[in-house]
Amino acid sequence: MERALIVCDNEKGTAFYKSFLKENGIVDYVVVDNGPSAKRSLMEYDYDLCIINGPLGGSLGEELAIDIAEKNVCQVILFVKAEYMDEVTEQVEDYGVITVSKPINKQLFWQALKLARVAQRRINMAQKESKKLEKKLKDMKIISRAKLLLIINKGLTEEEAHKFIEKKAMDDRLPKVQVALGIIKEYEGD
């Protein structure tokens, strides 16, 4: 975890969160004191973690936590008073928000931070895999388009078009998608 957003409207709490994050290796953080500022900051930067110290601006912080969790890939830890813990947890858990009761137990906070780190790593791995699959799908579409152009313009079957692209890629030592782009350019003038 590299970058954190702290949403806290009191100095004592802010000092505690900053200190705790530093102790746990997170030195890149931004502090804001209200929901609108948090939302603006999230539009400007990508964060791995968002810590919300409730109550905040007349609410327990659950609406802000849900909004952030729905619209961003960062992990959200929401601190709420013990008396509201069950109610708030029930509202936010389906959005992946981690709730921790106040007064803050450092051991519990550490466990929540570890859980958030693990979840963030899983999300990052899933995003990388998703990008690889998107690229593969895009390449397959380009190759299919090139095959179709070969079928239409050269009278080849789909299998012959496929072999044509594979052979040209091997002969020219190029990726199939690059050969396909050349075929598309040749027949469509793109």
C-alpha cells in the first residue's frame, strides 16, 4: 500500500492516524477534513487506502464510505463509535468497507490495515489480469477483422486466412496482431 487518504475533522485523530500509518510503512498520505474534499482528492489521485474517522459532518461517515467504495478501487476503513458499530457495519459491508469501532484498539486497527493491504493486492492482481484479457480480446478482434478481409478479398477460407496470418507472422518474425494490422491497412487503407 503506497498512498492513503485520511478523512478526519479533528487534530487529535488526524495526528493518531498519521502516526499509525507511518509506523506501518505508509508515508504518502493526504489529509482532508470533510466528504467533499475527500471526493475531490479522489478525483485527482489514486489511493490504495481511505481512512474515514466518523462521525463526520453530521453523519456517521457511512454514506461517504459507500460512495468512495463504489466509485474507487481503494480500500476503505471506517472508524465509528462502538455504539453504532453493528448498524453501520450492516450498511457498509456489502460495499467492501472495513469497519473498526472506537475507541481505537491499535491491534484491531493493525489487523484491519493488514486486511486492507491483502484485499488491495488482490484487486491490483485482478486489474492486471483484466487488462491482459482486454488486450488479448482486442488483438483477437483485429485478427478476426484481418481474416474477414482475406476471405472477402482473396477468396480464402477462414482456416486458410488463419494459416496465412500465422505463416506471415512466423516468416516476418512479427506478432500476429501486427500482421493483421498490416492486412487491414492494405485492404481498408487505415
